[in-house]
Amino acid sequence: MRRLFLLILVVGMIASALWLGRAFPAANATPIDLDLLWVQFPNVEIWWMLIMSAGFGGLIASLVVGFAWLRGWVLNRRYRKTIKRLESELHQLRSLPLAAKDDEPFAGDVDRAAEGRG
């Protein structure tokens, strides 16, 4: 039942996209003169202008979001490397032997000597 629903949904979306693809240019075929700040485009159809402006807007939004995502990815990578390095350092510190040098007594030996037990 679920597959049938998904199939009907996909077929409906494809059919509506095809219908819009034919109806949109036909309904917006009026040519206009597009005058931007430094450039003029004579006889541009409205549907072409709308498609291009939506495309450029999507491209600019994708670039902004893409750069923000890339910045976050680089920061996460840097933080993961730092965390890995710090965890390695912590593991090395925990692995150090507890024995003192020959000429230095343990802190416990100093306490016992001060109490008169050593």
C-alpha cells in the first residue's frame, strides 16, 4: 500500500512538473526590455527572466550556505585534531611511572620521616 502511494505521488509530481514546464513559458511569453544598472537586454521574455533570477538567487544562497558549511567542517576537523592530540597527551601522562628518581624521596617517605616513622 505504501509503495503504491509513493508511486502515485512520484507520477503526480512528474506530471505536474511537465505541465508547469509547458504552461509557465506559455503564460509568461511577453517580451520586455530589461534595463539593469549598466546593461540593457532588449526583448527578454518574462519567463526566461524569472527562471534566471531564481537560478542566480539559488546559486548565491548555495554559495553562502556552502561557505558556512565549509567553515564549520574545517572548525570541526581542527577541534577533532586538537581533542585527539590532547587525549593522546593525557594517555601519555597517565602512563608515566610513579617511581621517583634515586636522589629524590617519595612524597610519602618525606611525610613518614617528618613523623619519625622512616
